[in-house]
Amino acid sequence: MTSADRTTDRLVFAVDLGGTHLRAATIDENGRIHFRLKQKTPATNDPREIVSALIAAARVCDERSAVEGKSIGSISIVVPGTVNVRPGKILTIPNVPCLDSFELSAELRSALGRPVILENDANAAAVGEMWQGAARGHHTMVCVTLGTGVGGGIILDGKLWHGANDSAGEIGHTCVEPFGGVACGCGSRGCLEVYASATAIVRMAREGRPRHPSSSLNVSDDLSAASVFVAGKAGDPLAVEVFHRMGDYLGIGLANLINILNPEMIVIGGGVANGWELFEEHMRHQVDEHAFPLPASEVKIVPAECGDDAGLLGAARLAFLPIDN
Ligand SMILES: [Zn+2]
């Protein structure tokens, strides 16, 4: 056995704990996913039920790893919420509120007897894209995830930027429409999230219906960002308008990031990024309008490559080699 073989015997049990699904995988040091499972996140008010589900998933992955002659050396959990990274404490997690203020790492460490890492899912996605995705080979990058909400992760000179209170990278809550902007769940108004998330796409489509009575989006009762995208690709004027507007606001947000951080690359992920061809032109126009010419012309703005696995891969990378030390 070579030393390379021995290192890949160690796997990370990586978990993306979302409001709807708990997705887990065993991942090796080369970023290869060995085994994965997906189940519903328990709908509960009791954090112990979530912990039990995580322990059960870890046991399944332990057994599968043993069959391969491998073992899980550490655990890495990412959540759609704010966390204190070093103690491994969840602060707020809007979609799984029973875990607010919960010391998840300590619970799992004592139950599973292995080191546990806790991270925000969008931060982990940035790490995943830099390790195995669109930002391979880059060291100063920003990842913006356009999902139900808008998440962000910032890597500066190879270091995941947590900020003084682990709350850095909340790109979705940067203000892009200060006066008369739409109210955001965070308590502010005019955040990027209320113009560039999947939720925002659906809201803007509904709002635009009276102005476009012949739009195909007037027929369907169950609008989704995906259905607005399909209509937009077919040339529906309301759907096209929605993605143009979304691209305008996204571009303003990216221009601010470019002027502040001068990144080499901005990676755009999440389901709404599938609408790339409908919003790209407007996004780039606003970047050109608002960002300094040199950093705006040099930065590469590209779609993500890791899909739903970005968070899991980033979680594993952080467990193998924390990039913020
Ligand atoms: Zn907000």
C-alpha cells in the first residue's frame, strides 16, 4: 500500500442539513464521494431528534465505509444559518428553528467520538467550488448561491473569511434598493435576496401579471423559479422581464463586491443560476456601470460547477485541511 492509498482510507462524513432534506456523504481527500444518502430532515421541535437522525446517518456511513476497508475520521456539518464556528454552535437557522442556539458540534462529538466541524452552507459552497469546481486554482473568490434565499461565501488569499463574529459573507443581505425596497426576512429592506432568490423570481412574476395579461404565467397557479425560467426561454415577455430585473440587481450587488474585494472570480450557484442565459447580459451591464473598470474587466463571473454537492464537498475540504488557519 502506498502512502497515497493510506490517506484516502480516511473519509469525512459530510452533512448538508437543510430545512427540507438532510443530505450526507462520505468523501475522501481527493474529493471523491464514496457513498451518499438523502432523507427528510425530521419535522420536530426537539433538537435531540435531529441529533438522532445525524447519528443514525453516521452509523450507516460507518458500515458502508468499513465494507470498503475505510473509516470515517471526522464529521463536518453545514447548515443554512448563522453559526459560531469554533465552539460549533448554531446561532440561528430559520428553516430548522429548534436548533437555534444549539451546541451541535459538542453533542455529535460526544455521541460519535470524533472531531466535528460546523460551518454555514454558503461558506462551505465557496470552499467546495474552489476545491473541486469552477474556482479551482483561484485564491481570491466570492461564491453567491441563488436558492430559496441568497447566500454568500468569501475566500481571500485562500482564507475563508469569517469576520469578527463568523457572520461575514451575507451577500444576500447587502442593500441594492435602499429607498422603497421590498421588505426582507432579515428585518431590512431592499436586500439582494428579495430580488435575486427563487422566492423573489416567483414574487416578481406574480407582481408583473397585471401588466402582462397575455403572459403564460397568468395561467399557472403553482409558479416556481423553474417554471418562470422555462417561460422565459420560450420568450414570454413577463418571464424575460423578471430575469432581466433580477440580473440588474444581481449586477449591482456584484459591482459592490468587485469594488470592495477585487476578486479573481465570482461563482454563481444555486437553482436560479440555471437562468444564466436570461440574466447574464443585464448582470454584466450593471457590473460595467458600477464597478471600477480594471477589476470589472479582469474578474471572471461564471456559473458554479458542483451543483448541490458544493456544500458537501466544502464541508469535507474543511475537515481535511481547514483553510482558515
Ligand atoms: Zn435581508
